[in-house]
Amino acid sequence: MEKSRCTQQLAFNLLFGLWFTCCLAQTTPSNTATPAPSPSPSPQSQNERLKVRLAGYPRKHNEGRVELFYKGEWGTICDDDFSISNANVLCRQLGFVSATGWTHSAKYGKGQGKIWLDNVLCNGGEKSIDSCKSRGWGNSDCTHDEDAGVVCKDERIPGFVDSNVIDVNENKIEEVRLRPVVAMAKKRLPITEGVVEVKHKDGWAQICDLGWTIKNTRVVCGMLGFPHEKKVNKNFYKLYLERQKSYFHVHSVACTGTEVHLAACPLEFSKRNATSSCEGGMAAVVSCMPGPQFMQNSGLKKKLKTSVNLPQQMEFSNVRLKGGARLGEGRVEVLKDNEWGTVCDDRWSLQSASVVCRELGFGSAKEALTGARMGQGMGPIYMNEVKCLGQEKSIWNCPFKNITSEDCQHMEDAAVRCSVPYMGLESLIRIVGGRSNYEGRVEVQVGSKWGTVCSTGWTTKEAMVVCRQLGLGYSMHAINETWYWDSSNVTEMIMSGVKCTGNEMSLSQCQHHKTVSCQKSAAKFAAGVICSDTASDLILNAPLVQQTVYIEDRPLHMLYCAAEEDCLSKSAAKANWPYGHRRLLRFSSQIHNIGRADFKPKAGRHSWVWHACHGHYHSMDIFTHYDLLNANGSKVAEGHKASFCLEDTDCQEGVSKRYECANFGDQGITVGCWDLYRHDIDCQWIDITDVKPGNYILQIVINPNHEVAESDFTNNAMKCNCKYDGHRIWLHNCHVGDAFSEEAERRFEKYPGQLNNQVS
């Protein structure tokens, strides 16, 4: 049948004098049987990429319904025969490194117009979806109920053509490295000096240094994760390079110094048949200065301060990144008048993002992210329309507009992904035995030996460091028993007593025993993790606490339920029930989820506890701590809140509620929603019956035991100055724990009157 159709096609071409090959552009008549899939001819000329986009709702930026632009019209792909290989090809066309999944049956909504491709079969290595086999353009027996979608890994291809990433020419340069020459430099990471090499075909090629400037060096250092460049001794390298054979792929480079990638500079490539491509020159060599956290010794840090005249941010920065899963990424926050706030994403560019990255000791920006892609902030928004040129020392030196309340909302918070030096840390750790690459038992390399980690004291903080070191995002669970994941022959335990702050770059930087000592040293008690690309982030609305605080003297006969829930101070047990009363400090708490994943209780619903007294299920033992502290930080009164019922009380515009407690419903807090516990709900208080008049600090901590993973635990605590005269109570300076500068926080702890608890 294939042969006869080709004959018909050839006859048709001959008739019109068009000498095309038989199967260049065949179509299938609607009354014939389904043909075997064949390569789809490209709709564009060879110099033009097929346009692909993601569409649909609801979706994140790296997922959606696939749409293709052909013959001036956008159309979809049918899900028949769709596979992860197809998704990989499409994701790479969209500028992402790979696919993590695909969807069928119009998960992101039904498209409109044509269904351009059907029965698509890729092997995964094709450069474009139109190189894969299919039924041909516009030939489909599907409806839009079968529109296919893809989920791409949220990581961009270096050098990909995209308005928000990097503009390159057809000679794509994706990978650049420094090849060290000195023997000592080869052994130490990060590599800061060496011959510049670019990935070319299956190997590496050099760049001719004729006309090479310090601006070119700045760009190379930036894309390799280094904030500063320095001059290099060319004479030393000349002797070495004269003895080496070089292959020059790039003949000249003319960067301005503000580019974020070598591919964005004007480049002249060596001619294919040229033999001597760098007469009078040699291979380009650069030397870079790493940021403080990547330096091997403190002497270098001192040298850096004197030689580069760094701004004060080495000790104290007025810029920070929040909510990122990996080193060098996060929501941009800036400090003004001792309070942290965010940056609006209007006109947010790679140049502005690079200034932030370099200011924080990283290289240039890989991505300038918009639309609160790293979660929303809660404080003020300080900057809009930031227009850095790329050479500024700080984002505060760039032109920007001040914000008015109408300009921006936190849905527009700007974020960055910075280039960071390669430290090789991920090669010293692995997870094995899990159902996916994101989970398993932790194994570490010490010297040349691999072994397991003792799970005694293993918590979310340690698991967070493991996931970060592996580049797998956040830790969702810290696993203490891993016998059901035993898929490796590694059985010896070689690390114990691990205690991390949660900010370390690798597990080896955490405290741990010098010699292994583990209570349960059997292999089945080795530590494990489950990682995730996204996590929730809870934060308390501090002004609401301040606005709603009051004292209530509540009769004991109305507190039987509260006593049963253990919501009163210890002295209540000795009271003359049901006579008398308890003095309660009451306030409302509104807890927002500003992260990128829903906050859900760790315990499954099968283990939730029914409390008949209040008629609800508890899904967490302790959800919030309430403490009243004196001047030296000792508790004078405390309260706590089990998660009576985690649910979406209300949400920001455009976000739908997902969690509701009625009828044994799901408990949790959706991203963009908040759970409101009103001041008049039982246990939304501290029992201060025994507290004397004086000055105190009210402290509220959400998720205090880190039972549920969050992207940021530093914003879980809230503090207020508290003045109590025995009859009334005042709160002032209520703020989230990371909302103020360190200096302001120190002043807060020692505010006037704090040392004297006596009211005159």
C-alpha cells in the first residue's frame, strides 16, 4: 500500500512539474486505513525553529498543554501513543533540560483549533517534535478531549533562546569550563583558574585569546559561579600551552562585561577548514575570585576584601534570597529602614538579577524569575521597575521606582537563580533503594569508603541538607527506618550523631561524631530521605495578632473542654472547679501558606485523633506554641495549639479552597490561602492567671517541631513586645522572626523597660 501511494504521489508531482521525492510531504486521505507513522516534515525553513508553547489552566510555568504553531495557526497534539520520550523532546524544545512526566485527556483543559499531530513516536533524542514519526500534519482522528500535556523539569538549558534567558546565535555554546594546569589546582574545588574550554561536538575546544579583555573574563567567571575576576600571569601559561596542542573553536570574543553567559557575547567562530586559527596568540586563560562561602581558607577572604574593595555585605548584607530549594536561588528581598521587603517583577531582567547574585557572592544570573515563582513575601514591597546595567555593586545602586499600593502585589515578587561554582558535593552522597530518584536510604563517602548514616536524632533539618546536596530540592520526610529500602550491599555505618542547622551545603559540614556511635546500628536503622522540588511555607500575620489582643476572665465552668485539651496552666488542676475563673490572653492568628506546595499534616487521616469534646479531628499533636517570656528568655506562661482543624478559611483572588474539615474532610492549607483561628476559639490563648504585671515578650511559633517540611523555617516564629499592668495588656512591635535586620532584632530584645518587670 505504501508503494502504491508513493506512485500516486509521484504521478501527481510529475503532472505539475514538481520533482519532489516521493515521501516528502505525504498526507493521508480520510477514506484510507491508518498509515504507519512516518517523520513529520518540518513546517518551517531549516533556519527557523518550530514554535512550541505551553498553555492551559491551572498550571505552573514548566507544565501545560502542548501547542504547536503551523501554517499561521496554533494547534494541539493528540495523546494517542504519547510517551515520556515525546515529552523529553518537547521540553528541550521549550528550553528545559528534560521532562518529568506527561498528561493525557486534556488535563490542562481542551485546546482550540487544529489537532496538528497524532500517533507521535519519538525515540527521545530528536531535536524537534517534527523530526519524530507521526500520521502527518493535520491528520488526526482525535478530539480536544485527548489533548496531550507535558511536565518539564524546572531547570533551563544553558544558552537557550528565550527572552528571559539568553539570546544566542546558531553556533550554540552551552557548556564552558576551566581546565586547571597547576597540579594543586586540579585537586581542589572549586576550580578558579585555568584554560577556558567550550563544549564542541564530543570534546572540548579552546578560545583564541587575541583581543581578549578583562570584560570577557568577567563574563566567564560569572557564568561559572564567581562574582569577581582577577588578572592572570600569561607568561606562566604560555610556556605550558606552547607544548600543548590546541583546537580553537572560537576565534574572538567581544563581551561588554554585563552578559550573563558567553553565548550572549559577539563571537567569531573558527572557519571549518582553517589550520592555524590563533596566530600570535594562545588559548584564553582566566582567573576568578570565589564568593566567601566557597573559599577554602579565611586568608583568602581577607585578601578578597582588600583586593576587590568589596561592599560591606561580606559581613552584613542588605539583600537576601528566600524560599529557594537550591543554593543561589530564591525570592529577592532587600533591607530598608531595618525591615526586609520584596522587589516587584516589572521589567525584572537578567542584568538586575545578576547584580543581586554577584552582591551575594555568586556568579551571574541563570534566570530572572517573575510571578512569585519562589513563593510570595509578606512584608512591604520596596522596589519596582529595577533597571540595572549589570556593573553595579548593589541593587540599591540601580535605578528603580518606589512602590505605591496600586503598583504591585506579592504575586509579582521577583526571584533569581544564580550560577554557583561546581563543588562536586553531590558526588560524595547518594540515596538508594527508593521508588524514584527523589527518595532512598542515605549513603555517604568518607575517604574511599561508602557507608550509611545513623538515624538516631535524624530530623527534617539533616534531611534538608541531604536533598540540597543532591540538588533534589527540599526534604519532605526524614526517614528513621529504612529496612524496606535495603537494595544496596553497603551495610557499614560510617557517620553518626549528625546535627545540622539546615543551611549547610553538605552533610560533612554538619556536626557529627568523630567515631561512630549509634544506639541502633543495624543497617535497617540507617537514615533515609524523601525529597521534593517544592515545599510549603507557613507565616503568621503579625499585625493581626497585635490588633486583636485582649484579656478575658473566663469562668471555670466554661473551660472543661479546654482542660481536657490541656490548654490551661498547671495551677488550673488545683482550682476549685467549677468555681472561680482563669485569666486568658486571647488573640486571633491568621496563618498563610506562601510556599509552592500545600501544607499537609505528616500523619495520614487513619491516625488522626477524634476529640469528642470539641467535635473535631486533630491531625497534628502540636501545630503552634504560644509563649510569654521574661527579659532573660524564661517562660512565665505558655499555651499550645493542636491542629484542631487545618483548613482554608480564605484565599487570595484566583485561588480556590481545597481543604475543609467538615465530614472528616481533608486537612491542610493551600498555597495562596490562610487558616484563621479567631480569638474566640477554645485554646486560642495563653493562660496568664499566675503572671505578675510587667514587661514581657510574646512569642508564637508555627510547626515548632518541624514535623512538616517547609522551604523556610526562619519565618515560623513571631514576637511582640508585651506590657501587662495587671488589668490590661498592650502589644507593640509585632513582627515575624526574619522580618527585621539583625541589629533591629537585638534592639528589640533589649527594649527600654524590658529588664524591669515591675510596673510602678
